[in-house]
Amino acid sequence: MLFDSFDLVSALATLAACLVSMALLLAVSQQLWQLRWTATRDKNCKLPMPKGSMGFPFIGETCHWLLQGSGFHASRRQKYGNVFKTHLLGRPLIRVTGAENVRKVLMGEHTLVTVDWPQSTSTLLGPNSLANSIGDIHRKRRKVFAKVFSHEALESYLPKIQQVIQESLRVWSSNPEPINVYRESQRLSFTMAVRVLLGFRVSEEEMRHLFSTFQDFVNNLFSLPIDLPFSGYRKGIRARDTLQKSIEKAIREKPLCSQGKDYSDALDVLMESAKENGTELTMQELKESTIELIFAAFATTASASTSLIMQLLRHPPVLERLREELRARGLLHNGCLCREAELRLDTIVSLKYLDCVIKEVLRLFTPVSGAYRTAMQTFELDGVQIPKGWSVMYSIRDTHDTAAVFKDVDAFDPDRFSQERGEDKEGRFHYLPFGGGVRSCLGKQLATLFLRILAIELASTSRFELATRQFPRVVTVPVVHPVDGLKVKFYGLDSNQNEIMAKSEELLGATV
């Protein structure tokens, strides 16, 4: 019995010694990891490095980031300030918040900083993508892409976008069960990208296959760059290769683009614009540009669409004010969108309250957190040095959340963007849902057009209500979206509902 007790005590002592040794080893390795990155400071600059933690060796703080979402950045910002260092997705970076700090980064393109994406993102998007281009190549490609989103081009896309949205809303309304708005918004934005922007004529089965493959591509776009058989990075590569094969087939089967000013789709505009600028896109360039066009119109648009519907559900008076504006412009009559009044781009842009609603959705629920740059030379931000060679990520969402120009920042208040209040007019870089500088999002006009048409159709042709007891929690990785989707029951406006809405209009008119 004595020997048994001795053996137990010995085993416990050995276990305790092992645990202490492991803890010491972890602490020492973590300290060495911190020193390894501290040593990269520019010794010719007297300013200190940004505060922050580099996490654990090799994995850094990636796990904390994935688990905490936006709470990760908020907690670090509160602890270390608007400029702090961390280690995410296999590389060190400095995260930047605040209008003045972001302005210096964005306006320093090609002098202080240059574009820099995580390795997984850069590889999956491809070397010919606009996102990966730099210098003169970027300027030339941006010029080619600019025509895709010109006023003339947007005007030609408008009826097709409206048709795709109307078809989706009819399907949603005919479903006896509640729909998952986020998932269906993904399908809607993907359909818009494939059929409107690209003009691909694919079957429903091919569309489902493309959609599933593209989801795999997007879900692994910001993965750790570990090339193992079951890694997210490898899944992303396989999805990209499958997409490129399908896209090449669709491009070769695509009808020739129309001539002159009336283009059939954005891909036609892109190819024609490239020719006008003295180049002709290779098949590989076309495939990468196509994936980039889909990506630009997919995840962020689905995120913003879901946020728009959620806010209209949360704030019925906002929805009613949208209807009032449509009625005042002759676009809504007897509870229906007036089909005799052609929905034109100029008309949509002139809807001021609708513009305020879209801006507020994008302020409070900016789909993309920010973007990456690399310091081309050491420079100063907020009293600390940004050493040459370090990655810099400027935060759009955090900048919106901390901007002093916005009053009651957590409230959904479209009127903050009204001409009378104009809270966004006080500073150019306090509000930047589409970035800024020479790399601002070229597709911002298309994205806002899509959201405006969706809002118009929702206000004029749909009745909808939350199908759960409470609104779902919203997470921010990889884009803003509700956990487990947003369950909503849609109802089409039948004749009885139209009559009710018409009477409401008469009463409103009488009170006015």
C-alpha cells in the first residue's frame, strides 16, 4: 500500500514537472517569437513599433481572430490604440483605424505603400487580376475596367438586374416556408453576376454547380497558406481550377458581343474596352477577370442585401418612407410599382431618401472589413513607426465605428446622410465603404444600383416578416452576415393587399 502511494505521488510529480516544462517552453517560445518581430523595427527611425501581440509561434493570433470576429479587433484597439501589430493568416501585419491614419495609407499608394493580399488570396485571384496589379499595369487595367461600370454601361444592365431581382422575389414569395435570406441573397447576386455581368447562358443544373464551386472558392480565399491535401488552401485551388474550366467553356460558347454602344453585358464591355486601349485579353486573363467580376458582385452584394432586408424589418417606418418617396415620384400607385413609368438610372439616383438608406446600411454593416497594403518605406502613423516591408491592413468598419462625425454611431439612422444633416460631409475618410484612393472599388456604382433596385422592388412588390422570435446575431468573418442566415417569410402583394395599400395611400394623402 505504501509503495502504491509512493508510485502515485511520483507519477503526479512527474506530470506536474512535464506541465511546468511545457508551460515554460511555450512562454519562452512565445517571447522569442515576439522578439523576432520586434527586431524588424527600422533602427534609423526613433519612433517605437506599434503595441500589440504576435500571438503564438507561426499561427499568431489567427485562432483568436476566427473565434472572436469583430470582437478581436475591438479588444485589441481598446488595449493598444488605433494602430497595433498582430499576426494573422500566416503573416505579421499592422492594423490601422481612424480617418486620418487611413487617409495617409490610401493616399500613399505607390509612394508609401503598395497592394498586398494574404498569400492565399493573391494566389487564388491570380496574377492577372486587377487586385494583384501594381504600378502602370494597375493603371491600365483599371482604365479598361472603368468602362464596365460607366453610366452608359449601368443603364444597359439596369433592366436585366431588375428582371433577375423580380424573378427571385417571385420565387421567395411563392415559397410556403420561410427562406434563408443570406443564402438566397448569395444565389441572387451570383445569378446577377453570371447572367447579367457575364452574359453566360447556362442551365439551372450548371448554375447550381457553379454556385457551389464558387462558394468553396470564396470560403477559402482567406485561408492559411498551407498546401496540404485537406487544407482550405488546397480546396480553394481546386475550386478555382474547376471554375476556370467552366468559365472557359462558357466564354467559348458565348455569342459574339454586340457592336457600338449597346453592349449585351459587362464581359462584352470589358473585351471591347481592352481592344480600344490597344490590348486584347488572353483566355487566362479573361478567366481571372471573370472570377474577379463574380467575386466583386457576389459576397459583398449578398452581405449588403441581407443587411438591407434586416434593417427594413427592424425599422418599418423606414420602409414606409421609402414607399412615400416612390409614390411622390409616381413610381408607386395602388400598392404596385408603376410599370408605365420606366425605371431609369437617373430616376433611381434622384431618390434621395433611398440613397440615405443605402448609405446607412453600408456604414453600419460594411461588408468588407478593410484591405491590405505593404509599406514600401518606413513611415509614421499615430506616433509609431510602420517599418518597411510590414503588411498594413486599414480597417473600414472600425473607422466607421469610431468616427466622431457620426452621432449615436450604433443607431440605424438614414437621416444622418440627409442634405440637412450631412454627417458624412465633414470628412472624406470618415465614410469609406468602398475604400478610397487609386484603389477604391470600381464596382461601387453597380453595387449601390443593385441595392437600390432591390429596395425599390421590396418596397413596391413585397410584404415580408421575420420568421423567428428574434433577429440573429451578426458576425463579420469573412463578410458581415447573420449566424445561420436570416429566416424571413415573404408574401406577394395580391389584389387584396394592393387594395389595402391603395387605401393607405389615400389616407396618407388626405392627412397631408
